[in-house]
Amino acid sequence: MPCPICKKEADPAYAPFCSKRCADVDLNRWLGGVYVMHTNEAPPEGEPEPAPPEKPG
């Protein structure tokens, strides 16, 4: 299975990535809001709805 970031062969030490760099790129994307998991759940009462992520541009 290729690395989901750069498509090189995955390294078992960093699976499913090929290197620490690609693993860090993926983590940064999660923390930066690039990846979003949509749900049908409403936010807890009293908590505002999150703003949609800004599109890079």
C-alpha cells in the first residue's frame, strides 16, 4: 500500500506512511482542519456550531 501523502512505498516503522515527514504532514493537516469528518449530530447544547474550514487559496 503506498503512502497516502507522497505515494512512495510505506515503511512499516511509519505505517501507513513512508517516513516521519509524511506522518507529520498528515498530522498537521488534521490539526489545521484540512480533513473534516461530517456528522449529522448537533453540537452539545450551549456550544456554538463550528465554522466551516477555510479553503486554501
